[in-house]
Amino acid sequence: QVRLVESGGGLVQPGGSLRLSCAASGTIFSIYTMGWYRQAPGKQRELVATINSDRSTNYADSGKGRFTISRDNAKSTVYLQMNSLNPEDTAVYYCNTLIGGIYYWGQGTQVTVSS
């Protein structure tokens, strides 16, 4: 059974940084595209970034130049480095992957940007 577990969220001041981690189990991690999404209160879940098996990446405009997605296949973990955070980045951040036509999601990790 595929399981995704996020960690690394927390409270950070505007302009600060956080690194989120998502540990995967139950699958051959290295061959699948992994993604980070976020959902702010009262808003729809939105894409943040994705990384393919060849390590090519894609970013939503909101995170370009500030966020970096990466993966460590040996640890079956995908990361999201977030810099220059602002209050608009406050959301629950979710890890995601698509395997065999099924979307798998983690439980989410809360990121709050506030002074």
C-alpha cells in the first residue's frame, strides 16, 4: 500500500524559509512523478511544484524563483525548499503521486507565515 508522510511545516516569519519533506513507502519511488500541492482556508487545492523521474521540474507561478522541489530516490523522499515566504503561502501542504491511475495523498503539513 502506497503511503506518503509529510513533515517540516510550522510557523515562520515573513521572509523566512522552510523545507518540507515527504517520505514515500509501498512503491518504487524513483519511477514516479511526485508533486507538492497546497490548500489555503476557503480555497481550492492548487499545484505548487512537480518533479519527474528524470528530475525535470515544473512550478506554479506563485513559487517560481522562491521554491525548489527535489528528490532523493535512495531515501524515497521528495523535498520542497521554500524561501522568501509571505503570508499568502500559508496553507496545508500535501505530497502527491499518481500510480496506476490512482492519486495518492499524504495527510498534509501546516505552513503558517506570520509575524
